[in-house]
Amino acid sequence: MIELKDVTYTYGVAENSSLKNVNLKVREGELLLVTGHSAAGKTTLALALAGILHHEIGGRIEGEILFKNRNIRDFDGMKELSRHIGMVFDDAESQLIFTSVEEEIRSGLENRGHSEKEIVRRLEEVMGSCEISHLKNRAPHTLSGGQKQKVALAATLALDTEVLILDEATAELDSKAVKRIFSILKRLKEAGKTIIIVDHNIEDFLEIGDRVVLLEKGKVKAIKSPADFSVSPPVSRPFGPEPAEKVLNKTYDKELQSELQPLRQKSQPVISVKKLTQRYGEVLALDGIDLEIYPGELVAILGENGSGKTTLVKHFNGLLRPYSGNVTIKGLENSKVPIDELVKHTGLVFQNPDNMLFEDTVEAEIAFGLNNIGVKGSEAAEAITRSLELVNLSEKQKSFPRHLSRGERQRLAVACVIAMRPELIILDEPTTGLDADESDRMMQLMRKLQQKGHTIVMVTHNLQLVKDHAERVIHMQAGKIVEDTANRECAGKEYRECIGSACV
Amino acid sequence: MKEIMQYINRDSFLHSMNPLSKIAAVAGIIVLSVFTTNSAVLALMVLGIFLASLKAGLQQELLKQFKLLVFLSLSLIMLTILTLKSGETLAYLIPPGTFTTAGIVPITTGALDFGVVLSLRFFAMLFAFQLLVVTTKPSDLMKALLAIHIPVDYVLMFVIALRFIPSLQIEGQRIHEAQLARGYKPGKGLRGKIMSVKPLLVPLVANSLGRTQVLGLTMDMRGYRSRHSVESNKLVWNKVDFAAIGCVALMGAGIMLGSFM
């Protein structure tokens, strides 16, 4: 179907090639999985396969790409290629053009000049199979990340192209939705479609894959069968589709909880939440939360999208004030103390580092927060050096923040917060968009911070992360805490030592 | 969060109108409001648009913009008072006897009248445009604009700009929170205000620019640029359409006649 012959590709002004001498033959009706670390050239390969490099992006292309035995260069741009190839990208938000889900899918079909009857048929079919029928009239900005991805996927699936390329298109879906997509892809494969899935985590699709292409630094390192791939050391650790409850029951138990109780009573809690309720208009986002977090703990707050995790932690630094109930941070009442005072005690790192980076150098970026709380001059310089060392970005001090890799930007965001020396550090989904290596580095950093005496709270829906690293797990559902247990595997001696000596 | 300029999924007589006739009516209103200098006619026009929104149950949408428009009007009237002097002098901005025996900056009827005309123009244009946007599905709007041979690139630009307004609002809010978490304090005074925009604006603009490539590719992959021509029979005309166009045409005729007589 698609054949790459010795393709080497370099983006516009880049010095290094993103793809190096890639030879790859994608057979008709095949389901090909492509994986590798970040910056391995996965997305570039996907763009090459779709003909986008030739027709839209340009740059230096050596070698040739054949689509249906015809040079991809000879097609009449994406106009013609898009009739054969459908591609879903990772950024779901940018793939939604209209203001309702139905229009989004429908307009693509109208562009292709289908009859009204056919449009309605496909529309209903695809909305049904992707489980988005109930979102039909919703506007994109009211959808969650996962829902947006489902809509972007549905809009492409509706076009029913022979080739389907998914570039990290399922990253934000929960395990149930991924299973759904799995069965859709399986059916498409049986119908003879050629499917290419590009992702840093391909575990979910190994079962229906025909071959796995492992990329490294722009080269094809290996092409394996999915069976071999799962045995060999994988790029990301496999994690079975076990339901949350099962995993939690295995590793967390209440005995340990009671064992730790006496230790806790020795020290004052950093955060104390009593009967906290919060509303967004009519919606009850938090419903009678009671919670205490103690110095030196590494706590994970786990829960589905919309369960109130982020809403809860926004009370810890004063971004939200209680609707009723109260929250105290180091003895400071949330409802009385201004936010710029609270942020000295609580550092909150949001999910997307790009929402905060605005300076021209890494060092200025960190200085911004310090200046805000009145740390200046040599004291600030010292804090900058110290925090950059902690996050392993010392040599990037003068770099332009937005040119760093995603993992580096995430660590810079952490550095911006820890430079202000808050006792409590909260991280909202700290590993989203990071590959296995970068995630590991992030978690090591968190451990290191804990050892330095910080209390860490991470908000996540990643069970693996929780299982490997959290000492205490708070499970939230529909605005309530449904479970609060200790993790036997992780609640190691660091924790007890820390509490024993009250290291904060 | 207040949603501005977004399609509202409801049933009203404005919703059931043909997008083409709505575009024609709005264009008509805009042209007429520029050509007429009679504040009474303009006031009637604004009243008419408001009554239409009342009938469709969308008056809330228009009232959302009211504060902004009043602010705009007051600044415009102020500006005309400062720059335009014609007609009778009603009073002085700085009354006689404050600094000099005669007053400084006279407020003239001509200036007031012109200020009111300018303000009413904005009211009419913005209200009409807003009613068009909130009652027309973006995809229908797109079809209609393509049907009158506006190049597809411009149409997409327009539709996408509308679509991303609420997304940008949300993102702006997120950025604001992220900076607050770093102890960000909006500065005081004009200079401080301007300086404090940077931490919010830079991420917002940079993120939006970063989005353009995927957006463009998506449009290509879904075939927006190679679309089949819209069958014009898909856009249905009904009585209200003719009534609306008729109204605007009548108004136009009235204004023309009025200016010749």
C-alpha cells in the first residue's frame, strides 16, 4: 500500500535528520504499530506515510515514497491523498472545527459529496460505535479531553478511507474507551482497511497488530511481531487492564493505614480539610470532603475525569475558596488569606507547562515566581541554580523555554514552583504526554523532593504511577472520597523516618 | 463562564430562517446604519433588532454586550464633544469660572448628536451580527458564505475564529490560574497593567500559534478545500426570509427617499 524507499528527512532549518534511511513497506490490509521514545521520529514517519511531508510541510526529503505503487509526490496534493488516507493527530482540540459534534462529523461527509441518506447513515453508525451519540449537540469546549479525542476519531472514521493513521490519538482515553476503539479497529481490519497506529504506548493494540516497528533516533531499529515485542523489554511497562478496585485491593490495605496512624498524630497536618463543598453553578463538584495530609507524605489523588480531583487541590493554594466547610494550609485559613500568601506554602504545578511559560530564558522563567514573592538578587540567583540542579536542567539555564522538549518543559514547570520553596508541592497529572523514560525521571524527581522534606500530592488517573510511587492513595468519585488507604509497596521507611523526625 | 458569539441550539423563528437571508439582512443593516445620519432612524433600527431578539427569546444574548456598548458609547460621545463643535452650545465640560471666566470645552448639540449616531451605529451592527451568529449553525453559515462565492479560505477563517472564542476564554482562565499559582499579581497603574498582561498573553498566543499546523492539516484531511459545491436547494427559503429582506429593503428605500427629500 505504502512503501518508503531509503527515506531521509530533515525539517526546514533543522541540522539533524528526523528520519534516517527508513525502508518500510506497509502492506494492504495490515495493522502496523509504530513505537519509540519521544523524538524518535514517530510523528515524522506518520506524516511521511500520509504524504503530508511532501505536500504540506516541505523540508529536505531524500529517497522516495510510493503510495499504491505511484510516487506520492505525483498525487494532486492532500486534496487527492485525503480521499485515500485518513489521519488523526494527537492534539484533539485543534481537530475540532465546528461548534457541535454532529456538525463536525457531518461537514466532512458533506465535503465528500455524499447523499443526505448516506450522510445520516454514516453519522449514526460512527456516533454509535464511538459512543458519542449523547454528545451530538455539544460544543467542543464543553467536552473533556477524552471526549474530544473520540470526536476527532469519529470524524475521520466516518470518511471511511482505505488507510487510517492514528498518531497518539488515544492518549487521553480511559481504558473503557480504548477497548471500544480496539474493537472498532479490529472490525475495520477485518474489512480490509490498512491501519497504522503510532504511539509511545502500544500495549493496548498489540493483540490486533501484525507488526511492530521500533524507531530510535529516526532509524528503524527493529521490526518485530507483536508476540516478540511484548516479551522483549518494552518501551513502556505493560499494565494489564485490571479494574482499579482490584489493583488497589491487592496493594493497599487498611492494616497498614492503622499502623501509620500513631506516627501521624505526632505532627500537625499540612493540609486539613473539613466538610468541604464546592459548586459550579448547579453542579456539586465537591461533596463533604474531610481530609488531612501530613508532612512528608507522598499522596496520590486518583479518580476519573470530573471526579473533583483538580477542584479539590485548587483549594490548597487559594485558587478556589470553599463554598462551605473549611480548608487550612499550615494553619492558614484558605478563606481569609490572600492567594499570594498561600502560594508561598503550596506550589501547584498544572498539567500543561505551556500554560505558564512566557519568558525568554529558563532562568527568567523561574525568577518570575521568585520576584512575585519578594525574593530578589543573589538569593534569587541561588534559588534558581538550586532548583535547576534538582530538576536536572542546569545546562539549559539560558535556553528558550518553549524550545525544550515536553519532558524538559514539564520539569521546568516544577522548578518554577520548587524555587519558591513551598512545603507542599501539588502536581496535576505530572506525566501526561511524557514517554516512559521521561515519566520515570519525573517520578524520581518527586521522590527526591520528598526526601528533601516536601510533602507531595499528585493528581492522576494513571494507576501504574500510583501503584509504583504513591504511599497513600485517595480515591475520588463524583466529588467524594471513596477510599483513603496506604500503599504497602511504597510506604517505605522514608515516610516513617520523615515523620519521626518531622523534617519539614 | 460567559459564552460570547456562540451558536445557541434552540428553536426560534430566527433559527429557521435561511442563513443567506440573514446574511443579506445583516449586511443591509450594516450598510444602512453607515449611510444614515438620522439618530431617530438608527434608534428605530436598534429597537427593531431588539424586538426581533425578544420574539426569538434571545434578548439575554444582546444584553450581555450592553455594558461594553454603553462604555463604547460614552467614550465615543466624549470623543465627539472634544473634537466636534457645531450647533448650539449647551454647557461646558469645565464650567465657566473654574479656571477662566468663559467655560472650556463646549458641549455642542452637533457633537452630542454625532456621538449618539456613532453609538447607535455600533449598537445596530453588533446586535444584528450577534443575532446572526447565535442563530446560525457554523456549518450553515459556511455553506451560505460559500454559496455567495466567498473564497473557502476566508470562510474557514471566519468559522474557526468563532469556534475558538470559548476555547480561548477557557485557556485564558487556565493560564491565569497557573500564573496565580506562581504568585502573579496584576500590576497597579497603567504601566503595571500593561506589564502584567505579558505572562497571560504570551502563553495564550504561543499556544494558539502552535495549534495552527494540526488545524490546517485536519481541514485538508477532511477535504474542506476540495469540497463539492453545495446544492443550493439545501438552503430552504420561507416566509420569514422574505419578510426580513423586505423589511431591510423597505428601510433602505425609506432612508434613500428621506435623504433626497
